[in-house]
Amino acid sequence: MNSLFMNPNIQMQTLRYRFSPSILILFFCTLCLLNTNCKKAEQSPDPSVLPYFSGKDFDPVWMENPENDKNLKKVPDSFELTEHTGKQIFPNDWAPSEHLVVFFYATCRGICPLITRNLIEIEPNFSEFPNLKIFSISIHSKEDTVPVLQNYRKTYQIKNPNWSFFIGKETEIENFAKETCGAEMEGFSVERGKYEFVHTENIFLFDKNRYLRGIYRAKGTGDIQRLVEDLKKLRQKTN
């Protein structure tokens, strides 16, 4: 039999060595240091600053250096779109403006016209933000060609040069809507006769660095004042 278990003195000496106070103190100090390093970039909630959103649950977080957190919701570097003018738009083209993003499709007979008209009505609320961009992104890019987008814009008499309509690869747009914006919804499409990913009634606010900073309802005007106040917070933080 092992001599360690036969000799109680040796056993006790070994245990005292393994769990000596100095080793325990060092162990707990290391744990505290690791925990501090993990949390040091994250700050306490600050009502004067808009949060970022992190992870699959879109947890709100406050931090000084968002570029160090890869879990934050941000426009992907590979996300490419085609504007109603035919111009290609790349992620770097989003800077240096804040953006409001909505999803739609031109043949929609339900919520799309309602959201578009509501955006037209609330446009005056954004007069103090002349560089603010509005991106209406089609989820049916195969049908919504550039001429279709141009006609849609003409139908609603949209004059704002900062309000653009876009198409792109449908899989990339769907992933962007679901993974970056949290717009994971499915419904029955009357036009296509099947269940599929559909757009939401929400407006998504992205800052100058393409990070998601707010989500608002486009129906009605209840959330619009909050959106205006949040834009002011972003401007105060960056100016």
C-alpha cells in the first residue's frame, strides 16, 4: 500500500503544503485580477450615454473602447449594398454619419407602406441632424431591382437626398437583419405563398462607427421622441 496513506504524519504535512495560506491567497488574488481584467472595459449603466448591444441576447453594455469587444453588434465589414442610384455602398461608406435602418420590400401591401409614410411624417423631427442617413433595405432584392427602387421612391415623393433605398445579396441582408439587428421574424408571404423571413416594424440606430445603439418602433410616434433624444446623446458624446 502507498506509504502516504500508511503514515498519517506524511499525509498531514502534504495537505498543509497543498493548502498553505500563501498559496490560497495567491490563488484568490489571481482570480480577482482575472475578473477585473474581464470587467474593466465594461462600465456601469449611464443614462446620459447610449449602450452598445452584445451577444445573442442583445445585452446592453457601456464601454469606452468598443473596438476591443468582438461580440458587439456592428455592421459587418463584408456587408455590401447597391443604392437606388446604382452605386455600390461598402461598410466604410457608412462613416462618418449616424444611420437609421429599416427593412422593407416594394411589393409589400402590409406594414411597409405604413412605415414609409410614417418616416416621411417624422422627417421634420430630424432637421437638427442634417447628416443623418436613412437606409431602407429590401429583403426581396431579386424582385426589387434598381428601377423598382427608383419607382418606389418616386411613388412616395421622397426628396431627402440622405434617404436611400438598397438591395444586396438576400442571404447577407437576412443575416444582417437577424444577427446584427435582432430582426428575426417569420411570417406567411401572400405574394410568395410561403412562410419566410419577413421585415420588422423597427428602426435601428447605428452610430458613426457602425455600432448598433438603439431600436425603436416605426409604427406610431411614441418612440420617435426617444429616438431624437438618443441622437442628441450620440452627438454630445462624439462632438
